[in-house]
Amino acid sequence: MRIAPQIQSLIAFPNKIPPKNPISRGAAFVVLVFFALLFAVPLYVMIVTSLKSMDEIRLGHIFALPVAPSFDAWDTAWNKAASGFTNTGLKSGFWNSVFILLPSLAMSVSISSICGYALACWNVKVGNLLLSLLLVCAFIPFPIIMYPLIKITVFLKIYSTSFGVSVVHTILALPILTMIFKNFFSSIPTDLIKAARIDGGRFLGTFFHVVLPLSPNIMIVVAIMQITGIWNDFLVGLTFGNVQAFPMTVNLNNITQTQTGVRVYNVYMAAALLTAIPPLVIYFISGKLFIRGITAGALKG
């Protein structure tokens, strides 16, 4: 039987990687460029539109660069655009999103990591039953549990507050985050946990001094998932917030829906870009860390 030259080279030199076919590399490059442009074109249109005046926008040349670039639309979107009954723009919504994000991120990551650690590293009674319930809860549609959550937040007197929105985000994230942490912590050698117990390490002491230092990958992955998910949320903020506690996404919707008369598309585009900038910044800063965490096994299991 005749063996292909590539296989023969691998048999003779097992550590030698055969050179890539330049045609396949070129085809892959063309495909990547095509999809990059496909996703970049809408962003380009939004940016150039936000820098144009309404007279220039009415000409209909959406791909043309602005003749006289101006950030007036950005200033209007941030400070003056009508959002519901107020003319405060996106500024208030930005800080509301921050006040929603920080407590929710802290509560969801801390609670789910400790629960996942308990299920993975300690002999928890009915642990398998709890995992099954978490699996079921992770895939329950939000509208089904919306009304019970409203009743709970009203009872706790946190409904229509930023903290109430943070609590709801935490509750919705706990099932899936606990399963992610549990799967990751299960990969930690049990000998380390046993050695910590022999040395007198208790539940939280073992977690903070042994398990947590081994878990930067999973922490980075979960944090990025939560930041982008909470910041881009619309339905939870609209349902559990109020005018003073609406996140940035709800303010963006109000700006684009409550304008009367002329449709100021440059302001709309500027508002959309201002809303999207924070998660984009997070992605560009920590995107490599996110990929590194996944490839290092943060979501295995």
C-alpha cells in the first residue's frame, strides 16, 4: 500500500509539522476578511452617521464620510436627548447601569463560586439532586418566573430600585454559574483539598487559600460573561427598575421611541454607540484573557 508523502514525513519526523498549503491559507484569509467586513460595515455606518448633520444625512449617502464631522449629536445623546419624561440623555442611565452591574457581579460570582466549590469538593448531601435542580432552573424562560420575582422584590421592598435589578440578575445567573464553577472545581486534584483539611483548613479557609488561587481562568471567564450580559440587558431593567433606576439600554430605547417630529438619526446612532462602548472596551481589554481562560479549561466538563 502506498503511503502519502505527508504521512511518510510524519512517520520519519514525528515532531515536524508539515507546511500549510498556501492556497488554503489564502482562502481562509479571504473568508475571515469577508466576515470581518460584514460585521464592520454596520458599525462604520453608525459612526459616520453620528458625525453628520441632518442635512447631510438626508442626502442618502450612508457610506460617504462626513463633510464637516461634528460631535454635536454625541453631546445631545449624552446630555440632552429626551428619555421618557426627562431630557437628561444617557448620562443618568450610564450610572444606573454601573450601580446595577457592580453589586450583581459581586453577588453572582461570590455566591455561585462558593456553591460550586461546595458541590465539587465537599460531600454535600443530595448534591446530585441539587445539580439536577440547577440544570432545570438554568433553562427556565425568564417570563415564566417574572411575576414571582416581582412579588419577591416587592415583599423585600427593593422593587423599582437599582439594587433590586442587581438582585434579580444575581438570581437569574446563579444556576448556570454554579454549574460552571462546579465543573471547573471538579478538575482540581482532590489531594490538595485533603491536604488542606489535614492541615486544619475549614470550608472557607480552604476555598480562599487553596481553591481560589487556582481559579483565575474561570473567574475571568465568568466575570466577562456577567459584565456583557448585565450591561446589555433590557428586559430585567425595564421590568424591575423605574425612571430613576433604568439602565442605559432602557434609556436608549426611550430616546429612539419618544422623539416627535424630525427623526434625528445622528443622535440615535450616537446614543447606540455610547451604549455599546463599555462592553466593547471590556472586550478589547480582556478578550485575550477570555480566550485564554476558555482554552486553559475554564469551561471544561
